[in-house]
Amino acid sequence: MPVDTRREWEDAAMAQRFLTLADVAESLAVSVAQVRVLVRSGELPAIQVGGRNQWRVEISALEEYIQQQYARTRERIGAEPDGGVHGAEHDGGVHDGAVPHGPLPRGGGPDGDALTGGSPSARR
């Protein structure tokens, strides 16, 4: 990160102590629901303010969580014979034409076809 950009980010961080769950979700590139699970499990420290579902995460707590995840990842990678890279996320996923997550779901359209909205015979 360029020095000017980093300094701007640090200045903004000093001015803003807390992040909303939506801010945290954006930072981690996950859903707000996933962040809420981390908070409720205690894995990501947060405080509840104001009314219902008004949660805030300190920037320092988020940074600590990220560092812990890096450490866990290093440990896992060191312990696994293939370097810990599993699943489709590491390189986009599909290998040799394989379907990474099983068959496609059925039942999305009026005649049972999730992709086209019609029955399989209607596509022929």
C-alpha cells in the first residue's frame, strides 16, 4: 500500500474507532450474516449499542481477528501434506470439467427446472 494511502487509512481509523457489521463484512468480503455468526460465537469481539442488532466492532479487534486467522492458516498449511489448499476457492474451482458442488438444484421454475424456468422436455 502506498505511504500516502496508508497514512490516510490510519488517519481515518484514528478518527473512527468502531465499524458496523456491514463495514466488517465489506472488509472481509463476506456477508453480514457471516460476521454476525462470528460475533455471536465470540470469535470476533463486538459490543451491542442502542437498539436491537446494533453491533460495533473495534478496528483493533478486527485487526487482531485477521492476524489470528493468518496464524491459524499458517498452522493448518504447515500441518497438511498438500499445503492446505482444498476446495474450489483457491483457483476458481472446476477441474477437468468436474462439477465442484454436486448436481444443480431442481425446482426453481414453474415446471421444476431451476435454470430455464421450464421442464427439461420443453428445452428439446
